[in-house]
Amino acid sequence: MSATPATTDAVLDPPRFTRKQRLLLWIISWSGYLAIRLICPTLRFSLSVEPEAPAGPEVEPIIFSFWHRCVFPATYFWRDWGIRVMTSRSFDGEYIARIIQKFGFVAVRGSSNRGAVGALLGLRREIAKGATVAFTIDGPRGPRYVAKPRPVLLGSTTGAPLSTFYIAVERTWVLNSWDAFMIPKPFSRALIRMGRRISVPANASRAELDELHVQLQDSLERVREFAEANVSRVGTSEFPLFQRKGSMQ
């Protein structure tokens, strides 16, 4: 399923930027798009899933969570499924939104006076329409590898299951940034590991939400460790190269 790049109606008053910032946004967004478009088709992907992992974003609404450092390969791998992504209203959030929209994602942000609350309401409406959503769960500024609770709250109000993924890349350039952002080197092997479904009960208690948050953190760490430990085996019989044809399984 292909999607037209867009932002949802959760964006009620787009952020204002100076002329210099607008120029930088144009340069960064097109540079990022071209880098992903040139490098990622050369990567050799393999997909590995835990038991009871979701079937894929085109089959049912899912609330995905992943670490911020995976944005580069994730943007290419999950392209054109119309996945809704919560992005911040910062300068960094703006160029990320512009890049991912070129790959068929839909950026969801709240108005400046409602912030994350408005974005969560926007995501809730998108899930009600049958869309899958995704969070860069330690973004926009960290700390790295610490999950925020928003997906659990969204799952409790929508009934959509949670899942996680991580993309390990064999050879990368790693930026000196808070998230150790990785840019794959051409022709590298890449392993996507998807976590099992985490069901969230409606009207969950505070204690239940806290426990689900712990489960989400554990899942994120588990899929990262698995992918990083096995990425060198991509292309073997155990981790065959992935040919995307629609469903993820």
C-alpha cells in the first residue's frame, strides 16, 4: 500500500522558522533523502521475527517503537506503507518529518500549545482509521536507549498492540550525537529484528501501565541485542535475504 506524503490535521499551526533555518531545512531534507535513496537500495536486508510478532503494518494497526539511531535504514525499509510517525516541533523534528514524508510516511505533530498531547490525539485518530504508527522512542533528545511511556498510553486508549524493532547494520558511520546515529555504509548487511506483540488492556491501571512500560523497554533491548549479535550472519540459510512483497511474514 502506497501513501501520499502528508502531515495529519494534528498539525494545526506549523512551526515558524527564520529564512536561514528554512534554507537549512531545504538543504538537510533533500540531502537526507538523497543519501537514503542512494545508500539503502545497496543494503542486504534480512528480517527476523520473534514468536507472536505482528504480521505487518498493512495487516493490522500496530504501535511500533524503535531507537532513534535507526531512523536512516528504517525510513527505507518501512517506506510506502503510510505509517504515521510522531515527530517533534523542533528544528530537528522538522527536517526528519520532511525526509520521511518523501518516503511515504505521515508526520503527526500537535499544535504548539498542545504539543505531545495534540500529537497523541492525532495518532489515536489515525489508529481508529486503521493506520499503523511509530515512535522513535528515545527521541527527540534522549537519553539514549531509555523508552518513553507514550506508546503504552496510546495502546491503552486504542486497543492497538505494541511491538518493537531494531535494525543492526554491519558497517556504519556513527555520528558523534546523543543517539550515536548510524549511517549505513553501502553494500552492508542489515538485520531487522521485530519483537513479539504486547497487548495493552483498555483502561489499564497505573500499575499495569508501569509494568507494560517495563515490558516495552525489555523488548527494545532484546531486539537490539539479537540484531547486533546476528547481523554478520545475514545471507546465510538462517537469515536469508529479504525480498519485500507486501506482508512482513
